[in-house]
Amino acid sequence: MVQETNEMNFHRDTGKGKVLVEISNPGCVPCEQMKKNILPVAEGSVDGIFILDASENIEMVIELQDRVGSIMAVPVLLLFEEGEFMARHDGMMTGDDLLEFVSDEGE
């Protein structure tokens, strides 16, 4: 199930298992398509899927940029394993590409 995360819960939410995070913004059509149609495809391949609203969690996005590189546009997908950043993908992807991303990059 796709859930929301925020600055207060981010480290806890990404700290256990393999976790996928989409950084998004309200009104971003590709972000909404990823959230509703693409991210659920990965539910059986990861331990958690979270959405981080960049407009409401600016400090968290700034903190993340130190670990994952500059975030200039959304959606951005981040993969974490036990709280450690593993991989990043910028922009839209298909369900098949997402499954490959979470299985190949997270190993």
C-alpha cells in the first residue's frame, strides 16, 4: 500500500527493509500517475512504498540532496535498504521498469 511520509517520520519509514519513496508535488500529473498506477505494481517487491510531498517537506528534500544529489524536478524515485540510499530514478517509468529498478538496484 502506498502511504504518505514526512520530515518527522521519514527516517523511521525508510529504516526497515527495502523501501521505495516517490518525491512528488501536488498538481504534478506524472507524480499522480506514478502514485496511482505504477507504484502499486511494486508492492510485492518492497517492504514499503511512501510518497514525500516536496512542497510540504522542504527541509527533508534539502537533507536528502546531500545523500542522493540535486532534486530539480519531480517525480523522483528513491530506493532505500535498511535506511541506506541504494538507487535513484528521475521521471516516469513503466511498471515493468519499476520492477526491474527495485529488484536490480536493491541487490
